Amino acid sequence: MRTAFLLLFNLACLRGAYSGGGRSRFTSIISFGDSYADTGNLVMWPEPFFPGPLPFENLPYGQTFFGHPTGRVTDGRLVLDFIAEALGLPFVPPYLAKGSNFSAGVNFAVAGAPALTLTYLQGQNLTVNPPINSSLHDQLEWFQKLKPSLCKGQGADCFGSSLFIMGEFGSNDYRNILMSNRTVEQALVYVPLIVDSISRGVERLIQQGAKYIVVADVFPTGCIPPILTMLASPNKVKYDRHGCLKSGNRLGRYQNSLLRQWIKLLRHEYPHTKIITAEYYRPVLAFLDMPGHFGGPPYNYDFNAGCGLPSVKACADPSRALQWDGFHLTESAYRAVADGWLHGTYADPPIMHVARP
């Protein structure tokens, strides 16, 4: 696998068991998001959008834990999977997996999903990849359709024991904008719109009865190999001490700052709903601070040699790597992020604290 930031980190320092252990108030998980949370929706997308198999329908995707591709865009489990394990719940099935049992949860996340709708982005003359209706708005519409069957016979407090996870949104909007030959300065204009979409989505879930919602921030865009490759500069001043592009990280910092302000307002307006803030931005930077960071010249990333394609090999030990395929993290990195969400370092309040009855 062509990877960018490879680093050593001691998995022994993680909090050990990811089993339920004790009782939890949560009996189901309802998830929204992009490829950081998709457990198989994009690979089940109906034709003719994808007439052939997608690269991540091939090994080495899934090799570390499942032993075969699952539709997850990594080598094993995602943050969502580790959260389900910690709560003693089954892995959350994708919405498009027809015939699945959604009694313990459902996952609406789709790889490549933006916060803004396809119609809006294309109306801005932006190239959207993949060009499908999978945005946050679309995922909320799917939830609305499924709600009657999820709440059958349960009354008004249908979701009182459900953990909602509003996964990472925004990075695909920025990817589409930057790959449509727009500058970072032009992309910054869209940040308030993206945050508004996320905050309205959270409010919509609250109005539908959600009592416990995890809201994730966006990871540092200026640290991912495709953006580093596309916006590469010989000027060292443009990079921070992590080797990330300062301009690219302006997007994430701006979005996360606005999102925190909105969550503060939502907490005030809906005091009976527990809104948990969860971070990708800080843990990714923390990984880059660890010793053993190395990579190929310059980032060992090639747009024309994607993971899952013939002749592209995975690194020998993904457990010692942060990046899996350039855009996505390894199972080991997701495990570390999940630990921070569950036990405190990267979540406020920690999920496991809220899970106690």
C-alpha cells in the first residue's frame, strides 16, 4: 500500500478491553458520516453508478481483522466498530444491506459523502466524486424513512437508549472543492455552510427524539497525502512542524471552531439532550508527534496507484502505520481514536461515562 505517514506507536498503552464489560444504557447505535464510518453502503450502491467493483472491494482492504473486504475503507475496523464493541453491541450494519436486522442499530454513512448536497455542489460548478446523492441531508432522509420501523410499538421515547453518532463531515466537500481547481481561500467560503449543515442535522435528530449524540470534528486536511501532493510547495514556511500544509489546516481549524460554537448553542437550547463532542483533529496531530515517523519521497502517494488496484501492495505491518491509503487511517489509528472517544482524551464527555446507567 502506498502510505504517507508511517509511525510507531505503542499499542500497549491503549486501554485494554473493547468489550462491554458492564451494563450500558445504550441498546443501539445510529450512525451518519463518510468513509471514516461507512461499513458497506457505498459498495452496495445500486448500478449504474459503479458498473464494476470499487478498489476497496479488493484485498488488502479488510486484511487485518476481517480477512476480506467488507466495504470499510481501511485494513480492519473503524472507530464506529470499536465503540460498538465497547458497548457490547454488534457491528452496525449498513442501511443498504437489505434484510439486515436494525434492532441494535443502523449505519447511514457513505464513503465520499459531503455535508452539502450534490445539487448544491454541482450548482457551484464543482466536480463531485462520487456523483451520488449521499450527503448528510440524504442520510437524514433515509433515517426519516426508516424511523417508523425502528420505532415500531416503542412510543415517544423510541430513541431514549440509542447512541447517535454524527460522524466526520466536511473533508469530502473540501476535497471536491480543491480538486475542482479552487484555492484554499475559495474553499474557506464554504466552511460556514458546511457547519450549518452539520448543526442543522444535529438539531433535526434532537427533534426526532435523539437524547445522546456524538458529534465528530474534521481531521486536519493539510496533513493528508493527496492534499500534500496536490498543493506541494518548495517553500518550507508553508508547512508546520508536523510537515502539514498550514493553508490546508486552516479549513479544519475554522470548521472545528465554528462547530464548537454551534454545539455550545445547541447544548443551551436543548439541555435535556447530551451532546458529546469528539475529535479527529487533535489525535491525528498527536500521532504525528510520535517517534518513528518516516515516509517515502515525498509522501509515497500516487493518485494513479490506489490501494486495491493490481500491483499496489500494502505495507508489511499496518499496525505500525497511521495512514492506510492516503485518505484513510489504519485500524490501529482508529483504535487509538476510539479509545480517546470512549475514555476521555478526545471526547467531552467520554462516551463510556455517558453509557453508565
